[in-house]
Amino acid sequence: MLGRILAQYLGEVIGKQVIIDNLSGGGGMVGSLRVSQAAPDGYTFVLGSAGTHALNQTLSKKPLYNAATDFAPVALIADVGHVLITRKDLPPNNLQEFIAYAKVNQGKMQYGSGGAGTSAHIGCVLLNQAMGIETTHIPYRGGGPALADLIAGRVDYVLQHRLDRWRRDRGEAGEGDRGTLSRALPAPARSAERT
């Protein structure tokens, strides 16, 4: 979503159409590989993340590219965190109730992610460790299919990206102004509660 919003804005600034090509697979490595092999003409770029430029580099035995040498950083576009989302018929209504429920039901709970090694996957692993539980990971080929199965009730929870701050030409959106992408989301202190 961020790429599409950025593309429209960038197109207006440079006076040219910006085309987005979302390539799923490998936790972002497939798309990042394509960009790493493209001519350095200033027209092809990747919206890299901790997943594509840190986690994949660390977790993959043979990374497809070198994040430190195959790319030239241009700008920090956004600070993106995660929000815990549960299927709507899961009994807990807040984080404390979720933890209690997960401890009792961990053997039958499943969480989805956009693939093994993605930031959502690692985030769920860390969340589970902090809660002292083990649940089953269901990896998908992208965050969209994981969210679709959450909505359909096939997985119990996911971590989804949440844009907390978005840098813009008129300044930086901070906690008071969380940016247009996340205004509809509840404040961080309430992010685990249903609204």
C-alpha cells in the first residue's frame, strides 16, 4: 500500500508515471533481487525493509543479493511497526485476554505471516516467546493471503504492518499526526484491543 501511495506522489513530483510491480516470494527477496540486477539508472528502486535488507540476509543460507553492496540508500520513507490482529470470533478482546487465552489454547492456535523469515513471522515468534507459548506458523506467499485467511477464520492471528510515521515533503508525521495511512487505526496503546 505504501508503494502505491508513494508512486502517485512521486509521479506528480517528477512528472512521469511510476509503475509498481509487487513481486511476491521469498519474503521480498524475489523483488529485491530483480532490483539488485537492474541497471543503476535511477528509474528502478525497491522499498526495502528490515525483512528484505536484514532478516533475509541473516536467515538465508545463500542470500540472492548483498543488501549492503547491491543497493544505494536514497531516503527513509516510513517507520513501520506491527499490530496484532486476531480473527473476529476469537474470544479475547484485549492483549491481556489474548495472552491468557493463548496460554490455555496454544496447542490448537495458528498464526499466519507473509512467509518464513518475514518481519511478521519473526515478530510472531518473538511475541510467542515473550508470552511463553508455542503456536503453529502458517506461512503464506505474501501478507495479503495471510490477512485473507485471518478474515476467513482459517488462522487465529497475524502481525500486520502499521505505519506509525510517514516522512513527507512538508515535515514528518509523528505521534500526534500519524500520517494518512494510519489515521484510521487506533492509537498504539489501544492497538491490541478491538474497536
